[in-house]
Amino acid sequence: MTDREAKPAAVTARRLMRALDRASLATAAPEGWPYASLVLVAVDHDASPLLLLSDLAEHSKNITRDQRVLPLVRRHRRAR
């Protein structure tokens, strides 16, 4: 892949990430089952995702016990 081909893809990826505002975050519940919750997402200046988490949330407690997480970032469709 040349630099010319990579630049448009990177620009598109950053544009998509900046358009997102929420994600699903899957963590492991104490019983071992997956626990999915809605989290807010922001992006850093380089489009790195930043998950906005509260220490009071159940998913934060799960992360303290088991650091394996799976974020699912998707575009939210607004109702018309």
C-alpha cells in the first residue's frame, strides 16, 4: 500500500471516529458471564478513542476484577 492509498483511509477512519458518541463495552461479570453496557466515547486530537467511564458503574467494578474488555463502537442511528 502506498502513502497515497493510506492517507484517504486514515482520514476516513478519523472522520468516522469523530462522528461517534457512544459504544458498547463488554466486561466479565463476577459470575463469568459477559456484561455489556453503554458508555460514552470521545476522541483525542489524533482520533484515539477515549471511553468515559465512572467508578460507580458496574463495568468499572468488573474491569477492576478482570481487565479483559471488548469495546464495540458503532454509529448510532437517530430516529427520524
